[in-house]
Amino acid sequence: MKYVIGIDLGTSAVKVLLVNQEGTVCFEVSKEYPLIQLQSGFSEQDPEEWVKQTISALKDLVNRAGVSAEDIEGISYSGQMHGLVLLDARNQVLRNAILWNDTRTTKQCKQITDTLGEKLITITKNIPLEGFTLPKLLWVKENEPDLFGKAVTLLLPKDYLRFRMTGSLAMDYSDAAGTLLLDVSSGAWSTEICEMLDIPITLCPPLVDSFDMVGTLLPGVAREIGLSGSTKVFAGGADNACGAIGAGILSDGDTMCSIGTSGVVLSYEDNKNREFHGKVHFFNHAKGSAYYTMGVTLAAGFSLSWFKSTFANEESYENLLSDLGKSPVGARGLIFTPYLVGERTPHADAMIRGSFVGIDANHQRADFTRAVIEGITFSLQESIEIFRRERKEIHRIISIGGGAKSDDWLQIQADIFNATVLKLENEQGPGMGAAMLAAYGCGWFDSLEACAQEFTRVIKEFQPNKENVGQYEELYSVYKEIYPATQSVSTELYKFRNSKSN
């Protein structure tokens, strides 16, 4: 039996999977690393921690799995998007990486908008947000000019990790699309954006496809891990693109709902000229010559974990979610908005905050639990509504992440989305997508679609209940009124909190 390894470089930990030719995860190891938060709004990591913990995880994987090194044919990567890593002329890291969830760059986002206007959406298909790479680069240029002057190459997190393991400098299209420096239609770095913002285009590394072989392991790395020096290494992709591959989102109309800390609704797109006018993200897929459109709820699973830790800290998630069946559709007129850390889609608003609306003396904890779950799902429905408004057909949705662990929540998704929701047998997210890229790159399959047929298996379907769909449509209309009604209140409270914390 032959094997591949998928490496998922996340925000808080790296997870490595050993996957065989049947798509079975034979072994997995996870290693954590810390965030560096020097002040409010800052979120950084030491790239050396990624390398150290990944090498450690791979050593554990190889030592404990009992598989011959010669039988492990390939490695590929999934990585947290948008994080800025800057290298000097000797390929040494110049500063800590600035991560996707760093919010210091509001000023730079305005600078991009003022300088480029509609050109940015025309070229990159996206609007400037604090999470993207380009605003971070401009922040370094403005606030650390001496350091910026030493920068020769910019990379994203998984690209730096791969460079340290292979010596190859490159970036794949799916991650490059999240920098705001890629001309999505032409598939090249945008000379126009770089010139208008006075950024050397030479900072941008060579572009490759996610399934391209970029080299083999460096001899020292191979020895330390216990792998063969001939192990093939493939470029890999952005975590959302790899998550889509791992869920089999590989043809037009395929849609995925992923609920982790944040929530993502992602839909496959093969038309690079499709226009969403910046209302949702539009990125290159890790599958060649393909794209995906994506809406994001910033505090999806995080809203549930906040609710649990605050009101049911001693209980398991399973016990808490058993409340869903004790409260009817609509939680007896109670609505929750999951804006605990601001919102992304459709409201790019860092100051909006969450709320429970309609609290009655008769409401019980089960109603609050159901309201939280329904509110998270309503927020995700706002992305699906945008897709459908642009005439995208969405009938079947594969649900992964924490939202797929509860059958009651899956039924709520089917009813609110008014679509068939599918549950997978072995849902491993981006790490599986990375393994599939390696499997395809090694020639195990003649297409990613063929790989997905073998590696992904649906075990359960949830059909929308017509009566529930009607009730949710009525309640969803009310939900959408809450954001504009509370926006100014949230802004004033945001100012109050900041004034008291200074």
C-alpha cells in the first residue's frame, strides 16, 4: 500500500495526516503553537514555530505509524490564508508573520480604496479588508520602512513552511488570490496594483498550480523526519480551497458549508468573469483553471463556544445541543445575531456586535441554545442568498466542521438553506484536501474528481422540511432587519468600551 501526507498549517496548530490509496486516514498528529498579540488588534506568529512543530509532528507520524518511508510517495500542504511573511536577500525571516485575523490595517484598506477605487474589484474580484495580505504589506511599508527596504520576497504561511522543507520559493494561485495582488483573470501578479501603490512586484514569488510538484525534501529535513529524500512535494493550497477539495467541491453548483471558529459558505465556480461586485469573496480554486466564491461569518462556531463557556461551561457540546429538540423552530420568537467579533459577509463591519432580540420571561435555556444555532445559520444563509441572487443554482450543500456533528443542526441547515444537506463519512477538511492534491500529483488518479469519488463518501442526507422552510423564511426576514437597527448602537457601545479601556 502506498501513502501520501497532507499537512494542514492552521492558526493555532498544525495537523498532519497519513492517507492511503483508498482515502483512509491511517494516522494523524497535531502540534500547537502560540499566537503573539503585542497589543489589541495585533495577531502574529513566529514562522520558525510552524517549521519546528511541523517537523516534530511528521517525525511522530512516521515513527508511530509503522509505515516504510519508501511507501510514502508525496506530501502537500493546506495553509491559513493571507498571513504576511517577509524574507530578506538571504531568505531569512525579517519579522513575525502578520496573520489573517490581525485588524491593525483599517487605514491601509482606506488607502487602497482611495488609490485604486473600482480597479481593485476589476483586477482582484475582491474588496480590501483588514485580513488580506496587501494591507499588511502597506502597514509594514509605512510603520517599518527600514525593514520593508530589506524585503526581497513575500510568502504566505504554508509557502514559507514548504520553502524550509524543500528550498523552493513559490506560491500557488489559490493563496495568491487572497493577497489582493493577483490579477485573477490573467493569472499573473498585477503590475498595475504594484505600481499604483509603489510596491516592488519583484517581492511576489513565482506562481504555480496547487498540484504542481515543486521539488523533494531537503536531505537534512528528510533525515530528521525519517522520510526518503525522493519524497515528492506538491505546492498545496489555501485552507478554504483545500477544504473544498476534501469535501469534493469540484464542479459547478457544488457548495460547502464549513462551520469552525468562523463559518464559510463556498461554492464552485468555473466562470472567471462572474461578477459579485465584492459582495462575497472570489478566489482561484486549488483545482486548475477553476474558482470559488465564498461568504464568511466571523463568529460561527465561536458563537456557540462562547455561549457554552458562558452559560453551560460544565456541559459537553453533545448535551448542550440536545436542547435543540426541546425548542421549536424560531426558538419561540428569540433571535440571536452572531456578531461577537464583527462581521464579514454581507456586512464588512468591525464594530457591529451581537445581540439576543425578543427575550421573553418564558424563554428557557433550550430556546437560547436554538437561537444561537439558528442565528449562526441565518448569517451563513446571507451568503447563499447572494449566490442565488446572482443566478447560481444551489440545491445540494456538503456540511463539514462542527456544524456537521449534530444531526439536529444539519436539519436546521437544510430548512434555512432550503437545500439538501449532505454529511460525509470521514470529514477531515483542509488536511484531506492537501492529501488529495498529493495523491493526484503522484498519479494515483487522472483527475481530482476521480480522487474525490474514491476519498469522499456521503453517509446521510437531510431534506428541507417544507413547513419549517416557510417559518424560517418569515423569521429570516426579521433577522435581516436587526443589523441596520443595531448598527449605530453597536458603534456607540464600541466607542464606550474603548474609552473605558484606555
